[in-house]
Amino acid sequence: MGLDDRKLAVLRAIVEDYVSTQEPVGSKALVERHQLGVSPATVRNDMAVLEEEGYIRQPHTSAGRVPTDRGYRLFVDRLSRVKPLSPAERRAIERFLVGAVDLDDVVHRTVRLLAQLTRQVAVVQYPSLARSSVRHLELVPISTTRLMLVMIADTGRVEQRLVELPGPVSADDVTDVRRLVNEKLAGARLSDTPPLVQALVEEAPPELRPAMTTLSTVLLETLVERHEERIALAGTANLTRGGLLDFQGSLRPILEALEEEVVLLKLIGETEPSTTRVLIGDENEFDNLRAASVVSTGYGPGATIVGGLGVLGPTRMDYPGTIATVRAVARYVGELLAQN
Amino acid sequence: MGLDDRKLAVLRAIVEDYVSTQEPVGSKALVERHQLGVSPATVRNDMAVLEEEGYIRQPHTSAGRVPTDRGYRLFVDRLSRVKPLSPAERRAIERFLVGAVDLDDVVHRTVRLLAQLTRQVAVVQYPSLARSSVRHLELVPISTTRLMLVMIADTGRVEQRLVELPGPVSADDVTDVRRLVNEKLAGARLSDTPPLVQALVEEAPPELRPAMTTLSTVLLETLVERHEERIALAGTANLTRGGLLDFQGSLRPILEALEEEVVLLKLIGETEPSTTRVLIGDENEFDNLRAASVVSTGYGPGATIVGGLGVLGPTRMDYPGTIATVRAVARYVGELLAQN
DNA sequence: ACTGGCACTCGACTGTAACGAGTGCCAGTC
DNA sequence: GACTGGCACTCGTTACAGTCGAGTGCCAGT
């Protein structure tokens, strides 16, 4: 695969033109718009090679070339530099995020901001419980045999859950249980809680045993097993930009995929370190999304990562710009979280 | 507007055929599929009258007829009976809603169920705070000058909000404030709280005054002013059924409208009594949604109404079936809430 | 009041032709 | 050997004409 510099320049030019015009690009138009210093015929020869190598393809015999997923991949990896944000964009980010009053607010503002800046579908994962610590556990009696368990995490997340007790429990008992539970669990990482919860049951005074047992089950279920992830979504209307040319005419599979939290989590839930991840076309594992690309990254206060965020759009997207925006927004959100 | 019985029957037949075939219906096809007991020519005369009265129209000169918004309105008001649900549907509803562990769960299951049964976009409003009572208010110290305020409503809703205090407050003070606040507000309807909150500040011991003042501001803001409504959405992929024939080719305006909580609230936030509301085409106030219809109703435990739910689809929808499903789901959700 | 018949309209579909963007290839040039 | 100009070719797009048929409006007849 001997791709000399000029062939790479041709590929870059094709990607850039196609992204901005949305139309297959031909050899003549290419030399006109870019200073390649060679004739269309030469470009055609280069194109033939690029096509053979699988970086570009022709929609039909007598049309221009279009980048393949592989071509975009090469472009992203080797042919593009991350665009610095414009001052206007920086200002927009700051303006948008100040004044958020709670975590919900932060997440909603973030997802809308991201959708607006990238003009694509934005996805933000709430700070993952698995990466949070318990700040406080509250038990609110609903009736004599029912409690509302409210957990407040250090990331600002608040989760509630109804607990059905095996027998009636007095208000004093609830107070005792609350104190016990908080003594043991406050400050603990959620992923470390199972043994602590276990100990809780064993150390409980006999009269509180049954209640504590039930409670511990619910605790484990809520906090650990049922990996309670939350997701916010915005900008689905942006899918209709490019008037059905992207996504080969049907938004259906995309919209279906966007309704599945599991899918979104796999896409933006950060797996690797804090690097920005770009999934192009069928690089992602979902058939429904083989016409889409995803740019995502992790965010969190300081250097730690508590959740992921990203955008989803057509494979034909402005990768450098999108990557820059996603990164910048993630950084700002991290700073915001660090303040709380 | 003398519409005799046969003309009404013709209109009904047109609506039913058009809804099921999605194609303009002609006089000949009509007499074939329905036992009208008259010839196509007669039907044509009736159609001419119906068209003159604005109940149907021709997409183009030599095509069949299509109902207008006005035609659907007449159909809904006078020509249709609510379809009873099939046993399969009843079973689906029950199966879907048992096992919900908290309010979030109930709402999410409901909205997905509704989307699945009606095969349209479903919207469910969380129980409105304005119609809830305070069950408990919790104050969790984050730092010496910061509190997390958590409000638990009797409807199961839990709202949190960060409070920035004017000066440092001791743990004991927080306990005092918590007790005071709960004594005053527990059990109160949220809409009745403003005077209570006011009294709270006035009656507070002097050393707690500043903290209490800030807190009261936040309380009022959170609970009353910033009418904190929440909405869940599902089934947007259903918009793509009928392959762009509905919604005159572009989903854009619909998707945009669905992103605006305010819009959705106006659509399904119940205004009138507990009756089912049907908004057809441009009967709703949003230009973006003039190609859509909305069927909505209120729900709540027992006879009280705490929120709204409904579905949105093309004006060409199965109104009797949709209305029946929306009502049934609302009733089941109400029962579920009553149990808690 | 209803019906059969008939002329008419007009979108959908088909086939043909002209057009042009874009290609691959080849012979020629530096 | 690498690049270029030229040329034949492909094939989608557009325009136009013609046919078909579903559906209508109207009118005379029962």
C-alpha cells in the first residue's frame, strides 16, 4: 500500500470536499478547488489506486468518488489536525454552562449545547454510579412497612428506590438504621459497597435484622447490580439535515438505536483511557448504525472520569471540528463538576 | 350543512379506508368495500357535498378523496365509538407495568408501553409538582457553606437542588433547620407553600435567619416558580412508519417540536377535566405540528389527576384504537400510583 | 332521488433522446 | 518514469411525448 504524499493529499481533498458539498467529487473539480499542482488525469490515476486500496469508491460508474469508512479512518488518523475552537464557540460554551443549579441542569445544558455546536445528535451519560461514592443515604418512611431509600452520590446524582419491608418498623428504628447505614457506607465507592453492605447485616442489632436484610438486598440491587445508568439525548432533529441523503434515505434504524439506552451506553460509555474515541460507520457493533459515526470521550472532575459524552452523525461529518468540540465541552463539564 | 345519514356513512367509510390504506379513496372502491347500498355515482354526489362542506378534499383533480382535519374532527366526535381493547392488549398492559420499582421506572415503562401499543410517539409527563404534596425535605451538608436540598413528594418524585449558603453553618444548625422545615412543610401541597415558606423565615431563630432566607428562596424557586416539569418520550422511530407519506416528507419540524419540553407540556399537560383530548392537525397551536394529531389524557391515583400522558402521530391515525389505548394505559398507571 | 353512461382530467408510468460529468486508457512530452 | 492532453465510453439526469387508467362531474333517463 504505497501511498505517497500526493495520494494522501488527494484523499484529504476528497474527504474535505465531500464533507462540505455532500456530492461525489470528480478529478476536475478537485484540481480546481485545491492546489495540487497536477492535472486532472494524474489525479484520476491516484484515485484509481485509492479506490483499489479501498479508501474511496464510486457510487456509480460515471460519478465522482466518495470516501469509504476506511478512507475516513485514514483521514482521521493521519490526515487531519484537531481544529482549534473559534472564540465564539468558547464563549458559547462558557455562557451555556454557567448558572446550572444541579446535576440534571448541567447534563441537560450540556447535551443541548453539544447538539447545537456540532449540529448533530448529542448524548451525555450521567456520572456513572459505579464511579461515584456515597455521600449520604436517607430513609424516609412512607408507611410502617415502606421506606423510600434516597441515595446521594458525590457526583451529585440522586437515586431513589421504594423498599418494601417484611414487617412494621418504628420511627426510632428507622433513625437507627439510617445512622448505621450512613456510618458504614458514607464515603465508600459504590463498587466497593457489597462487602460493606454484607457486614451491615451481620452487625445489626437483632431487632433490626429483618429490615436490614431487606434493605441490603435493595441497596445491592440499586447500587451495584442493576447498573443504573442514565442518559440524556438532544438534537435528533439534526438527523434530518442533509435531507435524507445521509443515512441512505431512512432514519428509522438510527432512531431505533437511539431509543436503546444500552446501545448509547456502549457507544459513549468510555472504555479506554481518557482519549477521544471515533467510531466510523461499521466500526461500531450495531447494524442499525452502520451509516453513522460516533465521536465520544470521557469527562469528570479533574483527571478522573465519571461518565461519557459524545455525538452521533453521518459518516460524512466534519471530524476535526466535531472532535474539537466534543473535547472542549467535556473539559468544561469536568471543570464544572470539580467546582461542586 | 344538511348531512344526512348516508353522507355521514360515506365520510366514515372514507376515513376508515384512508387510515388503513393510506391512499386516496375513490367512489368505486368505496362501494365495493362497504355495504352502502347505492351506486358509485350517488356516492360521488355525496362526496361533492362533503368536499364543499370541507370534510374531504382531493389531492389532485383525478384522484380519490382524503379526509381534511375537519373531516377527522367530525369522525372523532360523531362517527366513531371507542374500540374496546383486545384481551391481548390488556394483558400486555398488565404484564408491562407490574414490577416497577420506583416512579422513574413506572414512567419509563409506561411511555414505552404506550409507544409500542399505539405504534406512535408516546409522551408521559411525570406527576406535576404543583399537584403534589411534600412528604419530606432532606438537607445534606456538602461543605460548611453548601447544602443539597432533596425534596420527596407524595407522588414519588424526588427533586434535588444545590443551595449555596451565605455563611458557614454547623451540623447541628442543619439538623435544626431540617426539623423546622419539615414541621412546617410536610404534607403541604406544593402550590400552597409560598406563605408557609415565608412564615418559616419569620419564625426562625435569629442565628438561623440568613441560612433560612437563602433556603427559602431556593425552595420557592425550585418548587413553585420554575415549574419543574419532567417528561419522558418514546417511539420516535414510529414517525418513520408510513415512509414519509405522513408529515409531508420531512420529519424535521416534528422532531424539533418533540425536543421542546414546553411544547410537549402544552400538548399533553391536561387542562380540562379528566376527559380524553384529541387535537387534530392545525387544531394545536404549533406550526411545526400542523401535520400531526395528539391524543392525550390525565392520569393519577384514584380520581385526582397528577399529570398527563398521550401519543402523537399523523393526522391519519386510528383514532378509536388510539383513544382506547391511551385511556386504558392512563387508568392502569393511576391504579399503580394509588398502590404506592 | 338514484343510476348508468360518457367525456374529461391528470398523475403515474414508459420509452426515447440529448446532455454532461466523470472516467479509463493511451500516446505523447518533459 | 512520471505526468499530461485527448478521446471514446459509461451512465445517471433531465426533458419530452405518448399511453394508461383511476377517478371525477355532469346529464339524461328511470
